[in-house]
Amino acid sequence: MNYNTCRLLLDCLASIYEHTRNAEFEVIVVDNASSDGSESYVKGQFPEVVWVNAGSNLGFGRANNLGACWAKGKYVFLLNSDTLLLNNAIKEFYDYAESHVGEHIGVLGSWLLDKDGNLNNSCGEFPSPRSEIKYLLDKCKVVRMQDKHAGVADVDYITGADMFISKDVYDEFGGFDPNIFMYYEETDLQYRMAQKGYLRRIIDAPLIVHLEGGSFGGNRLTFNRFMMAQKSYNYYLRKHYKGMTYFMFKMTLSIIRLTLFFTTNWSFVEKVRAYKIILKNG
């Protein structure tokens, strides 16, 4: 999926064609109505790429669903435009998937790296009051696992930057929920997979750099990004949790996110708006 990330996209595509060997593959780029000349640059440098114009900004999930409709292969590999392959990652994913067919794997991902080669955000825990508190304290399981670079590990969910999925499995679940524009779409999909017994697994053979936030102009927590993410989070909670469990989520979250008033440089009006959407139920 591409949205005004021309330079990043070109670098990503170059890394794919440079490192991918001994595997038949196609590259599909779904463009969410970019205005930075991405299409002409890509078609000029990588004419073999299948370019799909979405016609408007569909968001992350719907754009990937559209791309999957064009896919002809046995597997789909969802890869952010702000990533770089450092080795034959696609073949590594394919070989692992083919040799573990009987293990009911839903999604494969890798231990992502940042631009300096350090471990980057690669996976997470499904939301819960407990995980929210642990995240606030910066002591969540995912951070500890990534610090250890734990080889092969089954996790709650793999971040959307790199998701290797059987096309049959993708179609079984209908891909991403089209009601989610951005954020938590990969969490929702993999939560649904978990309910059906599918594993979500990180492996260490593929080497991929994720310039996290590159497609958003930086990694700083901006007000607009927060509002978008919180809207998706609210939808996720309403969809998967009911009654007292949902109430506990909202109460825990509302208390934790009071930190917005002390830890962000947003205006007072922005902080009030952010807190209102945290409390919003619909």
C-alpha cells in the first residue's frame, strides 16, 4: 500500500528485486490516490510492478484487501512501503511456511530492525487492561521478547509492516475489517485468527528494516495520529468485548490516558478532545 511515499516505495521495491532469489513472485502496489508522482516513478523504474489505483485513500486494511484480490500466488506478503529487505526474506518466509504446513500458522512475521540495526517494534499483545498498564510502564512482554531477540516465537499479533499469510487463510477471514481505516486492523485480524486456533509466529531468518513512521512523516506521536488510532481502538473494543469486560477496558484506559495531560505538548483543547474520544462509546 502506498500513500505519498514515493522515495520510500522506490527504495523498498529496489530491495525486493535486489535480494529475492529462487522464488516466483509478483509485486502489487495499491496506491491510495497519491499526489507525489509515485505512479510515474514506479512505472518508469519497475515496469513489472502491478500498479492498482485505489481511486481514493482507502486506508491500510481496505487497500491491502484490494491488493490481495489481484494476487495470484499461494501466499500474500503484506509489506509496508517504509521497509527494506536485507536478505532473501520472501524465500525465507516461503520455505518456513512450506515446511510447517501442519502447524496451523495464520501469519508469519520477522524481528524488524530500525535504521541502525536495532530491534524495532515487531509484535504486540492483544489489548487488555493488564497490557495497557504494562505498556504504560514500558515493561510489556513484547519489549522483553524483542530485547532477547527470541529466535522463533508465537505472539499475540504481528505488526502490519510485514505479514506473510497463506492466500487461502487470508480469504477465509475476509482479510482486514473494512470498517477500520488505520491502526488495529492487524490486531483485529489476528485476534479473529486466534479465536479459530491459528498461530501468529515471528521467525528470525528474514531480515527487514522498518523505518517506522516513515510513511507518516516521522515517528512522533501527533494529535491526529492519536485520534485516528483511538477511534480504531474504540471500534476494536466494541467489536470483541461486551459487558463488564468492555467497561473495565474503558475505565482502565481512561485512567491511564490521563498521562496525555502531562506527557504531550498538545494544546489544552487537543488534550480535551483526545480524552473525550477515549471515553466515547460509539
